[in-house]
Amino acid sequence: MDKLLEKVYGMSAEEMAAAKEHLMVGGGSPFTTALQTGDGIRVTDINGKTYIDCTSQSWALYLGHANKEIREIVYEHMQNQSHIHQGFDTKIRYALAKKLTEIAPPHINRVSFTASSGLGIEAAIKLSLKNVEGSRKVIVLDDAYHGNSLTTAAASWTSTQASGKFTGVMNFRNGLNDLFIRVPNPYTYQWKKTNNPEDCVDYCLAAMENAIQREVVGQVAAILLEPIQASGGQIILPKRYLEGVRALADKYGCLLIFDEIQTYCRIGEWFAYNYFGVEPDIICTGKAIGAGFPMAAVLLRDGLKGFEMNAEELHTFANNTVSQVCALKQIEIIERDNLLENTRNVGKILGDGVKSMMNAYPEIGDVRQAGLHIGVEMVADPVTKEAHPAAAKIKSTAVENGLILGTGGFRKHILKIKPPLITTPADAAEILERWEATLKASLR
Ligand SMILES: Cc1ncc(COP(=O)(O)O)c(C=O)c1O
């Protein structure tokens, strides 16, 4: 082992505590101990305890921890190339652009690469402002999360009072821009005005149309949404709603942007188009796309104006060849190992498994599952559907039981089960066993 690695891996508890003093961390849910190694869906901490990682590290590792093929291709590729600036062409960039557009919806055939998911969202917004003449506003939804940069935070629930004490981004409220106008989202499970969730869809579509017609000066550039609102609470937007939004975008001449930073592959399909049958004008994907290496891709519909070579979209690391090689290799592995099918199958096993516990545990209010994009809403009462106060305890008990569950956003009572796409049926059985033991220990 390299002497440097030996030294770092061998740091004592005292050395770690002293070094920690030099670090600033601006968010995330603090974990009980430091992680040391990972293998597939499992991670091991510095004390040797192993956990099943149902967060995939902010949902960013589809092939799990320390995947061997990714390691090997990084090593091989880096003997030839590492970082190449976007002004220089490379074969890997061509190959990835071609492959991504092959798996993308039919009318989406151009890609712009960038360095991170948040930058991808900003690139999509730029493209919509460029294409819709005179436009200055973008419609976003309640409970949306599109990132934590000043612009993407402004598009997100983090810039609203709903964020409460959770987030510090409100400390920068004066710097948050006024590009966005927010409209209600179809959170049908919590719809209380009538008994019919379809009314919720109608209400939200009407509110969006009203915003476009009456609340915006001039032309709207785009409607930006996550087909499944992840951070906001694993809210799967109904197909009819997405169809309605598509129709509104067409009627009023604005673009529809899908933030697929979490849905890409994780829903058991390449893109949300394959799941919902609705084709957007722009897709942003990021997070797991680089198999653990940072990158994002913005995909654009035919006939729209793209970026031009005049610094409309320019970032030092927008063309990192290592991330791009990993993205391409990951697609090859997903195809070769039928990982989309696996995601659908194992996701269903997990979703059905949790649903089968609803009788024994009425605290499980709703299970929202699309592939391995799974949220479990824990409620104090199945009728009032108020948040269950024990969710934090469930999460910490799960850690004791060797299971890392996710939460996110301000709805901490929605627990997330989002392991890597390589999770097997046997792994799913183990997750369910630990999940049930956790519920028993925390709720009974
Ligand atoms: C749906 C969605 N969009 C955008 C982002 C922003 O991604 P990043 O933090 O990588 O910039 C996230 C991150 O959680 C996300 O979940």
C-alpha cells in the first residue's frame, strides 16, 4: 500500500479529532462514526461494524461501493488521460454523448456536460431562457429540491419558510434570486380537501395555469420539476399531472425541464419518459451518472437552440474524462447485467415487503415505490396522517441493526430505502428483516 494511504488509513481517534478542527461541513445528516471501507451495498466503519447502505451515499452509487470494474477502468484510462478542459475534444466525450442520446427519449439528441448536478439545473435554466424569447421566470413546485447553490436553492423548498430550522441557506436569502415562481405540487397522499386524489391533480394543474396566466409578467421560460420529488418526500407525481403539465407548457410556449438527477435509472428505466410516457424538452441528470465521480449531463430536445462557443456555459471541470469514462462503463454494466430489470424486481420486493407490514404497523402510512426509489411515510395516525415523531428513533435503531436508511429535506418522517441498483433479492430479504426488527424495537 502507498505509504500515504497507510498513514491516512491508520489515523488514531486522537489524530482524527485534532484534524476535525480544521474542517467545515455545511450540511448532511451526521453519522455516528467514520466510514472506512465499502464493498457493493455494504459499508464498514472504523470500528469494523458493517452496514447495508440504503442511501447509496446521497443516492449516487448505482454499482455500490468501490466497484471493481469502475476501479479498473479508472486506473487504465488514467494512464492515458485525466482532466481535459471542455475547449479540447476527446473521443470519450463523443462516445458518451452518443450513448446517452441513444438511451434518451426519442426527440432528445444533444447533450451538454457539466461538473455537478446543481450546475446542470442552472444550465437547463439558461437553455430555457435562451429559447423562450423575452422570458424571465421559471415555474417550480412546492417541495421541490434542485440543489444548494444560490440559484438552485432559490428554486427549492430550502429557500422557503417550510425549511424551518433545518437549513442555513435562508441565511443568504437576500442573495437568492427572483427567477422562480412556486406553485402547488400534487402530494396526493396528504390531499385533504376532498376524498379524491384526482381532485388534487386538477387543483394543481389549475394553479399552475393560473400562475402562468396571471402571476407572471410576460413569458414563462420553463416549468422545472422532479418527476418524483425526492427531497420533498418521495412524492411520485401522477402521470396525469405530468401529462397536464406537458400540455400547459405546449399551450403557453414554455419548456418543460425534468430534473432527473435522482430518477435516471433508479426508477428501473433509463429516464422518467420510459416510466410516465411524458417527454420533456430538457433533462438534467447527475448524481449517480458518473458512478461515484462528479459530473452531470443536460439533454436537449431537437429543434431548440443549444449552447454556443461564446462562454454561455463554461466550467473548468465540465469535461472530466474520468467521470465520463465511468458514466459510459456504468451504462455498459447496467445493460449487460440487466440492472434496470433488477431495479424493478428488487424495488417491488422491497416495496411489497414494507407494504405487507402495514397491518402490523399502522404507523406505516404510505409506501411510495418506483424501482429502487422508495419512500415510507411514517404517520402518527393513519387518518390524520400527521408526521410520526419516532422516525428519528427508527433511523438510529436501524443503524444499530446495521441498516443505514435515508431521510431528506424537512419531512424527516419519510424514511428512504434507496440502495444501489445491484441489490439482489437476497439482499432485499435481509433489508426487510432488519427493517422489521427496527420497527419492532422502536415502535413496540
Ligand atoms: C432532484 C435533485 N436535483 C438536484 C440536486 C442537486 O444535486 P447536487 O447536490 O449534486 O448539486 C439534488 C441533490 O440532492 C437532487 O436530489
